[in-house]
Amino acid sequence: MILLASNENPLGMPESARRAAAEALAGAGNYPDSNGTALKNALAARLDVPADWITLGSGSSEILELAAQVSLKPGEGVVYSQYGFIVYAQAAAHAHAHATVVPSRGFGHDLDGMRAAIGEDTKLVFVANPNNPTGTFIDAAPLLAFLQSVPAHVTVLLDEAYTEYLAPAQRYDSIEWVRRLPNLIVARTFSKAFGLAGLRIGYGVSQPALAARMNAQRPRFNVTTPAQAAAVAVLGDTDFLTRTYELNTAGRDQLAAGFKALDLEYIPSSGNFLMVRVGDAQAVHARLLAAGIEVSLLGPYGLPEWLRVSVGLPEQNRAVLTALR
Ligand code: PLP
């Protein structure tokens, strides 16, 4: 099967992380370091924040869940955009919160609409940049203006699962924003560009008061020993990250050009995936599966005519385009 349904890294797990995880298995008869000391120190050095600003999660999905758990009481409000990542709705439901889903603008976030939707009972806002599944991107200036406009009693979870795929001109320093905003949590993951989706590891960065509340809520051994070791290794593997970035940028262009040649509408993406309009997506999805290619249906997002195709290796991208033709 060609797996292009979950926005994973088509290069797979890097050799550096594979070696570190294998070595760590020798110690896996013992519980993991609950504090994740080595990884937190590595992240702290890289991000230039104290280690107690970091919360480790079983994937960044768990950081999203923890943000909801520490911010929301039953009946309180959470705001996110239409076409927001599916876990936002799940985290809201798990916290018995009330979700306000703000209609998107051009498949992206309507930040003015989101600001207007923040009411008295709102305690949490989710923003993804880039967004999944649409791939849309918010420029740094309007994003920062939005974050600064959110009342201090409202936590904002800025979901940066795909931040490593941004072009140099798009990049911004959200950790600097965390230094200024005590209600901001930046969530990042090792599942995408770092190639560790199956090990389940991600992290949140926030000021220490908020981090302490999330860490207190976190299951004690939520990140395994091999996952911690692999994450430390891949953080230092700049070659892998560069290869990943270059492969993704070229593959995204390849898919976009292919969709264009097939006269298929697509949304320009800043992530490692593209949304393409194929008509009866369910039927096309089934035909692709029969050809050995798995892509993602977007029915749960209310997009029955669209598929999301993760960027693969050049030959995998070619196979999708050939099958679509
Ligand atoms: N946030 C966004 C926008 C995503 O698309 C994903 C995964 O697809 C995640 C968070 C969570 O990924 P993980 O739990 O593997 O870190």
C-alpha cells in the first residue's frame, strides 16, 4: 500500500532515532523517566526556554487534550474554526465543554470572526497554523494581533504540528510570543517532519504556571523510554529535517502541478498534504484503494467532494496522479 492518508513522513523513521530507540529498549523493563528530563533539556536548549516550560505528551494530541482539561469546566466554551483538526471537537467533548465553530474564510481561519465568538464563558481557543486538513496558513502579524486580543482568562492553544514545513519567508517565532503571553500554549509534534508518528510523542510550550497545571494533569508515564530517546536523537539530526523539508516542498509542487494538469481544484498548502476536489470523493477513494493507494476522506469535516493527499515520495506522488487520471 502507498499510505498517504495521515500526513506522515514518507522517509519513515530516521536512522538516528531508530538506533536510539533500539538502545533504549534495553532499559524498557523499567518505567520511563516521568519527567522526560533528557528530552526536556534538549528542547529547552533548542527553544531557549527553561525546561519547566515544557509538557511532554503522547503525541501532541495529548497536549490538546490536556489544554482542554486544565482550561475548561463542564459547560464552559471553546472556540475553533470550521475545518479545524478533529481532535479539537473530541477534546471539547471530553471536557463536557460547549464548542463554537466559527465559519472559515477561504478554507482558513476567520480570526475576526473567532475574536467576536469569544464570550464570557469562553475559556479555550484552538488555532492551527498551518491548518489540517486545509493546509491554510496565517501570516505572523495577524496571528500575533489575534493572540494579543484574546482576554487573559482565555487559554489559546496554537497548534503547530506542521510548522517545520513552512517556507523560510513564512516562519515566525511563536516561542517568543509564549514569553509575552501567559495564556498561550504552543503545541508541536514529533509525528510529522521528525518521522516518529508511531512512537507517539509531542510537546507543549507555555509559561511555567500553565505548564505545571498540564503536567499535574498528565498521566505519569505517558511517554515511553524509546520515544523519549528517539526524540532526543532526531532533534539533533538536522540532515534528516533538511531532507524532509526539501522532499516535501518538491512533492507538494509535484502534486499541485499534477492536480492543475488534471483540471482538479486544490487548496495551496503550507503543510505536508493537499486538499483536492474530486467530486464523489467516496467513490474516488475506493478506486484509489483498489489501486493500492490510501488517501484521506473528509466527510467528517463536511467536505464530501474533497480528498486530502499527504505528500509522498516522488514515485508515490506520481502513482496518485496516474491513478487519479
Ligand atoms: N494537530 C494537527 C493539526 C494535526 O494534523 C495532528 C495530526 O494529524 C496533530 C495535531 C496530532 O498529531 P500527534 O498526536 O501525532 O502529535
